Amino acid sequence: MRERISRVAALFMVVLLLPAPDWATCGGGGGGGMGGMRGGAPGGMGSEQVYQVPWKLMKPEEAPAAGGLVVYWFPSSAQEFQKSSLRNSRSLSLYAAQCVTMGVADAGTSLGGKFLSGDKLPVVVLAKADGTVISKLQNDNGFLKVDRVEKLVESEMKQREEAVKDELKAAKEKAKSGDKEGAITLYRSALDAKCLFPGKAKDAAKELKKLGVDAAVKLFDAPVMDSAKSAKIETVMRRGLSAEMNEKYEEAEKLYSEAQRMDPADPAPLRYLGELYRHHLGDWDKARVTFQAILDMPADPLSRAVALHGIGKMTIHEGDFLAGLHLMEDSVREYPLALAYRNLAVYWNSEGNAEKADYYTREATKLDPTDPYNLIFAAAFLAGNGHGDEALKIARDNEAMLPASYNLAAIYAQLGQKQKALELLKRHFFQYERYEAVRSKEMMEARVDAVFASLRGDPQFIALTGAADGKLPLPQNGKMPAVAPAKK
């Protein structure tokens, strides 16, 4: 599989540089749901982890958030990174929403020279935003366990929180003694720590209001960090993910909603809910409200990226292509998602911009070279660019993959196998998709998608897509609109 992916990826990059036709091939991004982190194949979730830590590649020139903290993880290899327990942690995910940057760093860059002194990898360094080292964790027999990193960050956060508590206490004493200005100064100092300690900042704002000072900032409750309560929340989330993976979407909605009520300050339940509404249930009104709630609260970069991508996808389908494009660009700037990269590749390929399509495809592949959605995504493009044998082999090898039915149909349609394409499209609309609200949108996208151009006048295709919602402009004179819609 790895060899085939590498071969297809290399071939795909060449294909993208070929001249684009009048209407651009639109193979689709594939995937969605499950918090935006997986293509949708049940086998891909493994242990059903729901709190993926938003580790982001740190570049030497990047400036972390002022006043925050940075966790620098220097892995020993790509394999260690992929398999490490550091990839999943509720507490680290929540800290990432509180100005604690989770950064993966290359020991070969200047960051390695700055923070490592001949240390054997892997190593984790906790530092201030200005680069001052607070603490360092060495590996144990070549491994770093997530609980050690959690304790490292938790210890520093507790120490800092105690300092803020002391400020609040001292401010209260000053206010009692009549030193109003002294109290205001201390309360403002506690308020300035609102990103790291939103709960304490909210307390400071209340006291400032009593002294006649309006904080003039939007404040939020702190997330639940108690270990016992946190474990219960994570259990409910895993049950929700299990239900979603088994296509019990109403049950998943109830469980994600329960987790959200258990901790309204946790963006992860909202992220899973938003993707469930958008991708599986087709309730885009609820999806928009849910995604916007993430953008309006302190949220980790991963949750923000999923929200931006989701709104962007819906915006494109509703006809505002440029606004949708900008939202998806914002998404990958916030945090790199393979799903968003694939949709950006689709967008620019539809525009005839091979260079950008090539770039975004490479980015998706780099994130997960073994993801079958990346493989099938590439094959849909290959099928329309003279590499039918390679594309057909991939389609046949992955034909049992129900969530990929649309893109598999795209491969067969471009290779002239009409009945096979119609069979897979029917499977997509009426087996994989479970709700009419989603089905009508998918049918509309199929009608305008260039990969099905050979079927547009076919009575069977027209009948199969008869419930299309009509929200996208149909091609005219054999050509796509100026900006073609991206497929999920």
C-alpha cells in the first residue's frame, strides 16, 4: 500500500501539470464527520481517540502567542510521532485553547540548536513564549509517555494560577483597605491572564465592575480540568464516536450533546457535533450555529480549523465560492487538515490552476501518506488525465469502501464505464447517505461535477439525481461555472 501510494502520488504530481481542459476535473476531497479528523473509514480510528492534540510544526521564524507557553516536542522519527501517546490527550487539547502552543519541532533546525544540548531524542521542552526554558523532559528507553507531558504542563499552569490567585487576594485586601487604585492595578493584571486562566480573569472582571471599572472584554468560563470529571467526559465522547462510526447518528448527536453540557467550555464536543450536522445529518443551520460557537469561544487550533472548513464548504455549496475559498484557506492557516487541503486542491484544479492544485495535494499527502482517501482522491484525477489503468486498479482495490463511493464512481465515469459509475453513485446516495437533506446536496454536486460530464444527458443519471437541491449553477455549453464547487 505504501509503495502504491508513493507511486500514485508521484504520478499525480506530473498529471496535475498537464494542460487543464475547458472544464476541470473535480474528483472530490473525500471524508468528513468524526470531528473532521478522518476520512470516514471505520478501520482508521483504531482506539477511537477523540481528543487529538493539535500538534503543529513549529518553524524557527514563528512567534508563539505573547504571554503564553510553548510545548516543543522533538520526536526521534516520523514513526515515533505517528505512534506516540502524545498524539491524544484531553488536558493537552484544552491547554491548547488557553495560549499553550503545542509545537512539533525538528531537531535539525535552529530550534534544536536552541533547546537541545546533545539530548537523545525524543525530548519535550516547556518554554515561555520568549524562548526561556522552564523545564525539559527526557525520554525513557526511547519513549515519552503522554502522562508525563500532561503533568509537566499541569504543574506549570497550577503554579501560575496560584500566582494569579494571590493577585486576586491581594487586590481584594487593597479594596477593603480603601486602596482602590492599587486594587484596580492588581485586578487588571489578573485580567491580562485571561487566555491562560479564563476563570480567574472572569473573577477579576466582576471585582473591577464593583469598583466602577468596565473590563470591556468578552470573558469565558474555564474548562473542566478535574481528572475524574474529565475522564467521564472523555468516556461519553468515545461512546459518541463509536455510535457515529456505526452510523447511529442520532445516538451520536445525543452523546456529543451530553458531553458538551458536561463542559460548555470544551470545544471538542462542538467540533464533533458540527461535523455530524454538516456531513451526516445535513442540518446546515445547526452546523453553522455550532461551528460559529467554536469560533466565538477560546478554542484550540484544530477545532477552529474544522469550524472554518465546515462553514467554507457550506458557503461554496450555497454559491458564494470566493468567500468559501477564503474560509478554507483560513482553515489550513489555523491548523493543517487533510480534508481542507483536498478541497482546496479540488477548487484550484477546477479553476485550471495546476500549480496550486499540485501544492495542496502534496500538503494533504504529507499529512497522511497512508490515508486511503488521499489515494482515491489522486486516482479520480488520474482517471481524467490519461492514466486510467492505474486509477482503475486503485478503484478495484478499494471498491468495498462505502464512504468513498462517490469518488469511486468518478473514476469509472471518466473511464467510460457508465453502469459501474451509476451503480456506485446509487450506493453513495442511498446506502452511505442516510438523510434526504444530505442526499439532495450530493445529487446537486454530482450534476455540476465535471467528472460526470459524460453522464449529464443520460436519462438514468438524471433520474438518479432527481432530488438535487438546485442551489448550484449548471454547466453551460459543456463548461463549468467560472468557479466550480468543491466536493467533500
